[in-house]
Amino acid sequence: MKLNNPTFWSFILLIVIASLYRVIPHGVYGFPPQMAMAIFAGAIIKDKKLSFIMPLLSMVLSDLLFEVLYRNGIGNTPGFYEGQWINYLLLCSLTVFGFWIKGFKLTSILGASIAAPTFFFLASNFVVWAGGGGLQRSKTFAGMIQCYVDALPFYYASLASTAVFAGLFFGCYYVFTKTSPKVKPQVV
């Protein structure tokens, strides 16, 4: 990909804006754009290996900002913590849901916008429960279910944010590719 490609710079700008949005003080917790970004990258970026980088860079940049704010006494949320690599791995795995989107079909985008946060919710909360994190629920089936119940507000927020941001990303990209004679879908 060439550095003078406007699509490249649009994606860089998207990464920076999404990172800044995630660390806005008093922002809507659990309403970040990174899940939608992973789906979008998986659907749009031709080189599938590169598509994993877009959401990962956004998360690392925002976590770095969280850490700087935390270390300077400005924020209450540390950017880096033990086991964080699991969240990065799970977020990157959501990119695969974008691979299944073909031709900007609304049903495919909506399906991926539901399936990706659902997968993240199920996998991440299982890891929290199994690792004794969060509210440290008992290692029983009832304890696992309670762990999932505890996290339902985050799940609902991630469903909403993924749908909103996926609509925004895919909608803008669709309009951009239809109105610009030089840009064709999946040129990255």
C-alpha cells in the first residue's frame, strides 16, 4: 500500500480518532468503536494479515493513552494490566467476522455486528470466570452463569456500539467509494 493513498490515510485517521474516542473522560463506558473497526477491517482490507493490525493499533494506542493518564494521576484506569493480551487476541479474532461480509450486504453487516460482540462476550467472560477475575464467581456452572449475568450491561453496550459504528464505517466507506471515481471497494 502506498503512503500517498487517500484510503491509507483515512484508515490512519480512523485509528487515531477511535483511540481518542475510547479514552474520552466520562465517555460511554462499553461503547467503543474497536469491535466494529475489526469487522470493517476484515471486510475492506484486501491483505487479510494487515486487516488484523487496524483494530489492534487502535487498542494499543488507546491503552497507551490510558496508561499515560493513569501514571500522571489524571485517569483512574490503567492502560496495561496482566492478562490484557487475551483482550487483544479476542479483539483481533473479531476481524474474521468481517471476512464473511461480501458485497456490502446489510444482512451480512448486521449479522457480523451481532455475532462478533456475542463471541467476544462469551469468550472474554469465560476467561474472566475461569481465571478467577472480575467478581471472582465460584467455579461452578452457576458461578459461570452469574459471571455472564454480571457482564450483561457491557454486552448490550457492545452490541449497540458495534451496530452504530459498523453502520457509520460501512456507510461512509460505501458513499466514499460510490462518489469517488478513483476509489473502488477493497482497494487497500
